[in-house]
Amino acid sequence: MAPPQWNCHCDNCRAARAGDPRITPRTQSSIAVSSDGADWLLVNASPDVLQQLRHNAMLTRCDSLRGSAITAILLMDAQIDHVVGLFMLRESHQRLVIPATTSVLEDLRTALPILPTLEHYCGVAVKPIEDFDTPFAIDTLAGLQLQALPLSSKAPPYSPKRSRPTPGDNIGVRFIDAASGRSLFYAPGLGQIDPQVLQAMQDADVLLVDGRLWSEQEMQTLGLGRKTASEMGHLPLSGPEGMLEVLARFPHKRRILTHINNSNPALCDGSAERQALEAAGIELAFDGMEIEL
């Protein structure tokens, strides 16, 4: 959740509501990817998707009476924060094209039946991701290849697979420019740095990765929850083998943190935590940020 969260009164959320210039309000984690600036792949559909579309004219550009520049919606997992925005897109006059792993599609057909529900509105055209070894393409993104990477993670709390993790419950994705070979690795939900994750980071030119919580006990310390960062499926930024230590291995790459929780003290400009990020050359994603490969 980005600040301010509707029911949170932590320091960051209070400051955001009060208009404190040290806190920049953010919507929830989602990105859009294009190879030509005309056709766009939306990656995750957050609860804030309508606000995000209103503030990005390039995504709503269309020559017809009804439509948008979004040609497909890639889902990284089946977490509510990443899929519930699909309901807001039900007004589409075309079937929603949804690439996702078979594990994610299973959850969205049964445990949280978004896909069957959308069939009563716009309809869906799912594109199962089953091969994690071979790059694949999105028809409308010429010159761009994608490669999915299964992450060590858990299915959403509502999923019957919660107690038996399945490859594809959560993925990272490399976006590869076929012409230049440059790539970006996107992983908004990282709970563990496996050798394959390190390799994906090594192979990419830009890292856009999970920065949800500053410390392992952040939620507990602030009285906001009972779970640790690891129990929530996220690698904390600080501490031994935390995300900052991982990113320190790649000093010459562009490194950006996304999926940042409203409680994270690094969101406050001038805080010791923000200063630590700046000293390390690590950026915080913000609404409207543009990244070019």
C-alpha cells in the first residue's frame, strides 16, 4: 500500500494527508511497457488503475470512440493488489488479453473468480505462460521480448495453494529490447534471492525490484501488523542479506525500488533511510516515472 492508505495513521500517512512536502503520495504498484509509444502492455491491474490511467494520457490515447492504448495486461501474481483493477476495466469493448502463469490463472478462475466474472462483461483472452526457459513476445510490442522467472514465494492468502507453493505463483520478468539487447528486470514481490534471481539481475541493465519494507519487523515495531517482512513474502531492504546488500553487488546498474509500503520510512525525504538510499545510488519509483532502455 502506498501512502496514504485509507485506514492508516502512521507517520507517513498522516504527513501525506497533511500535504507535508517530504512525502510524495503514490498509487499502488503497476507499470506500463511499450516498444513504440503507441501500444502498451499494462503490468498488473492495481485498485488505483483508473487514477493511473487518468494521469497518463498516453495510455488512454485512441482513434475510435471507445478504446485505449492498452493492448494486454500481464499479471505477475494473483495478489488482490495486482488483479482487482481488472474489474475496473470491465467496460472494455474488446476482450481483455491477459498473459499470466497457469498457477495465477487457476486462482483467478476458482478461488477469486475474476475471469469468469469478466466473461459477463468484456470477456477475456488468456495467454498462459508455461515456459520459463524461453523468451516470449506480446503481439503488439514489436521488438520486445519477455522472459518470465518463477520466484520463491507464496500464493495469495485466499488461494487453496497457499500451503503448497507452485512455480508461477509469483514471477519476475525480464523485458528485453531485441535490437539493442538491453533489458530491465521487474520483480515487485521478492521474498528470496535465489541463484536464478541473481543471474537475472546480472543480465539486466535496469533493476526495478521490491522495496516494500525497510526492516524485517517494521510492521510489528510500528504496531501495524503481526507478520514480518519475510512472512509477508518480501525481502526487507535493511539488515544482513537484505535488498540493499543485494543491490550493492550491482553498482553500475540503474536500481529502482517499487511496491513500497506506506509505512516505509524511506518514503520520507530527508529521513536517515532515504539518505542511505541516496548514498547508495538507489532510486525510489514514483507515479509517472519513465524508464528508457
